Amino acid sequence: MVETASATTDLFEIIRTTRSMRRLKTDPVPADLIRQILEAGVCAPSGGNMQRWRFLVIQDPDIKRTVGVYYKRAWDEVVAPRYRAGAPAPGMDQARFQRLLAAAEYLAAHIHEAPVWIIPCLQGDAPTRTAGSSMYPAVQNMLLAARALGLGATLTTLYLSFEKEVEAALGLPADWHSYALLPLGYPLGRFGPVRRIPLEEVVYADRWGEVYRS
């Protein structure tokens, strides 16, 4: 596999190599880089351009340790058993899938050590697809910006198995909810091309099931 340089300004190279980086160094992330990532987030579209989002930047070790306990419980009790009992992810053989699970397990054990967390939030009762459409473009912008700056990150919602406990630990008001947790830091591994199933298996032309030919 051809590895890429840590930082790049080529948009399509950034997209092709924005992998979920779950093993992160504990080295601090400069404040100016965090700001660049947040600025990329707020450049994203939102419904009616209302920009009702808020972003928590968590660096307090006590908060991260508290939330990290719930994250590890969610992995051990809910997510890991389901993944380990199921089939490999599409396009992966069993060995590669096991490596992915090992990385996810590492994150569960070490997420509190990531130097920075970014937690995007929106006001409203229960999160919905409509609400998510006003938040996840900002999340993707931040993931791409982190990659462009040579920083590793991943989008995780695993902690939502203990949503009330985590949001209380984060100090969120009752009418605000988190939509993801992005642990951020310099990666222990290297960036490289993402692996996805072929377009022909997921793209249709005009009608469901009709072959798309590019």
C-alpha cells in the first residue's frame, strides 16, 4: 500500500485518504490547528443557514476520563459483542476485519488519552435525520480539515449507549444533544487510501437496481 505524506492540500487526495485514525499520540495539538478545524466545521451548510450548532472542545482530563469509562462500557457490553458475532464489513476479509476491531478496541481503552475531543451539539428533543443533515456536513468538514493538517480523527457515536450519563458529564443543558465525538490527535499510524466496495455495487441509474454506467 502506498502511504501518503502527513499533510496535503489536494482535496481529492484528502478525501481518498481520510481514514478513521483510532490510535492517537498524546502529544498536544496546537491551538491554531484546532481553530482551523473548527472554522472548517462552521463553513458547512445547515438547514436554512440557521447554524444552530454548538461545538464543545474537550481537553479537561477529568471530563475525558469520566466519559471514557462510559465509552469503554459501551464497547465492551454493546458494540464489541455485536461486531464479533457478525460478518466482516463489506470488502474486508476476516483478518482485515479483525484488525479494524482491534483498532476500535484500542480506541475504547484509550479514548480519554486523545489530547482533544470535539463534540458537535444541536438544540432539540430527539436527534433526527433532518437535524443530522444540519450537523454531519460540519463533522465531515472537520474530519477532512484534520486530515489536511496531518491530524488523525474519527467520528464515533458509540458513547450514545449511555447518552444521558455522558451528556450530564459534559454539562449539556437538558434541551441540547451531542451528535458525535471526534477524538483528535497526531496519528500513531500513517495515512493511506481508504478501502470501499466498488461503485457498481452501490450506485443505481434512475431506478433502484438499475446498473449505473459511468
